[in-house]
Amino acid sequence: MSTIKVDTLQTRAGSTAAVTGAGFVATDQIRGNTAANSVTVVGEGGTTTTNIQQGLTKAFARFSASAFIESFNFSSFTDNGTGDFTLTFTNDMANDTYVNAWGSEGGSDVYRYIFASATATTGPRIREYYHTNNDELIAGDFGDNADTISGDLA
């Protein structure tokens, strides 16, 4: 068996990646070698692989009724009325069948209903309701909202 010892890998075009003493390669970009540029990693058990691109969260947001607290790949949200929001992606999704996981924090005595009333490649529309003790379903703005999107980017 042969051993190659290097500190830096360099392409013919001049791009480099550092090889650290701990055995890591430090680079700013990684791309698969196939036409799809897909990269897989071996899973925790060592017997299966996971596609990195499909396994990543494509967008997330945490916001109040008036402003983003933290966000990734959401450029804005529109308040369409009480308990009715439309979030807009910075980078659109490939289709409208992505997974939209939504949650909200609030009082412990209120049952909350949150659903995506519509999904579009440009972003989801979310509606929030609460259930009163009198069996009424009322639209409401919840103070601390979170949304996570999984699926394929365009």
C-alpha cells in the first residue's frame, strides 16, 4: 500500500482545499461527481447512505406577528389578516409538494390549529386558529411561530 502525504490539494485551475493534521479536508464547496452533482454520506449505522441535498432543511423561519426573529431562505412574509400569513422564499422550491412543518407557542389553555391552506413554489400560506371553551374556532395571531420546509429546491 502506498501513502500520499499532502497539506493542500490544488486543481489545475488553482482552486485549493486544505488537508488538516486531524485528517479533515477544509473546502468551501463540495459537489458530487455525477451529472446530478449529488453527494451521499454513509448513515450512522454504516449500512445505508443519505443524500445530503435531500436531507437538508431548505427553509426555516421563526417570527412574531410582525417581524422575523430568525430565518433562512425566506425573504419576507405578508400578514393577510388575523391568523393568515404568506411566507415568500428567497429561492423557490421545485414544486408545491414540499413538506411544511409549522408550530406556534402560546397559552396552555388554548387548543391551536395551524395548517398550510395553500402551498406554492414561491412559499406557503399559513392559517392559525384557536379553539375556545365554547367550541368556537377563531382565527388568531400567535406570538411565536416557527416553520421548517423540506423538499427539492428549484
